[in-house]
Amino acid sequence: MVEVQRVSKTFQRIGKNGATELKALSDVTISIREKEFVSIIGPSGCGKTTLLKIIDGLTPYDGGEILINGKKVTGPGPDRAVVFQTFALLPWRTVLANVEFSLELRQLPREQRTATARDYLKRVGLADFENHYPHELSGGMQQRAGLARALAVNPSILLMDEPFGSVDAQTRQLLQEELLELWQREQKTVIFITHSMDEAVYLADRVVVMTPRPGRVAEILDVPLPRPRIPDVVRRDPKFVDLTNYIWDSLKKAMENHH
């Protein structure tokens, strides 16, 4: 259970005319149940990534608190792993060594590291590419390697920051389907940031819509679509279309009120 309670964050910017304050988040409250898949969507610059980093324990916050299973977050922990938009793979390491990297940090013995890394590469369909280097892989394969690296440490919470934002539309759809299959198998709690209304609705149990900066929760919407989600069926479902349109209108209104 992840509880974000009235969290606020202000950044100090040092410019020519001295320091200015930039309020990124204001009074954000969200409760995420165990094994739930939640998408967060909002305009650029509304603090979505900042919120994810706060939940991960990478960024301190000014007000409110974050609890995971009732315990206050004070820094990064083994219960959380992040998948970024830029694949963040180490170019000088093979795919296998990249996945092992997160296990090295946790000081697992070598044989166990390699066996675990191989297992997760198999789960994301990269078993035949363990000796390749990142530059030899397509964007979609690099993202699968990033996902394997995050899953290898067996976190209970997966934090995903627009992970499919930099791949082409066909690859994106494939990765969405693979992610849902993995999520169903692995039983993780997923917090997924996206710019795409389609993607937010297709993947999630609930969608959190945020306002322009400072980011607040505009509303939290239930996704009334059955699982498993079959892409062709879901995308033609009137409920899918209605909810996607509703989110678009909601974001548009928020932007208009902001200007």
C-alpha cells in the first residue's frame, strides 16, 4: 500500500536576479492499493516525475508524507524500482551485465546474480541477446532490458516514468501488452506515468489526472474495463473511448483554467 498524503514540493531556482521558487507539487493525496496498476497523467511540467522520485525516495519533499505499508519513506529502498524513459543502460556492459548491475548493488553472490538476471531476460524475451551491448539493440529491446533490470531485484513496487515514450507506435503497443502480462504474472504494484490518454486507460485500474503546475490531483478515475485486456477488444469498447475522451476534456479544461 502506497499512501501519498498532502505532499508538496518547491524547488529553488538560482538565476541572475537571485533565487526564485518554483512550486512543483501542492497537496497531492493518492492511495494506491497493493498489486494495483495506477496511471498518472497530466500536462508537461506538472510534477509527475517529481512525484515518482519522491515516492522512490530520491527527492526530498517539503510538506506531507509518503507511507509504504504504514512506514514513512525517508530514502530509496529495496521494495521499489524505477524504469525510466531513457533506458539508462550502461553502454559498456552487455545486456546480462546490465541486468546484473542492480543485483551487484545488493551484494548478491555472483552465480545467483547471473542465474537471476538470465531468468528475467527470459521473462522479457531477451534470452538470446544476453551478450549483446545496448547499442546493438532496438529501442524496444533496450526498454525490455531496462524492465528486466528493474524486475530482477524483485521489488514489490514498480515506478515507471513514461517508459514507452521514446519508441515507435507499434513497439509501444507490443510493450504495453507485454507489461500487462508481466504485471499479471509478477503481482507488482505499478505506478505508471504517461502523456498518452490511450495508454493510461489501456493499462490501469485507475487513472490519476493532474493539474498544470503546481501539480495537484484533479481527479481519480476508475477504469471499468475487464482484465485480461485484449487490445483490439478494449480499444473498440465504448467505455474505453468515452473515458479517453473524458480525460482529454478534463486536461484541456485544466490547461485553459491555468492560462
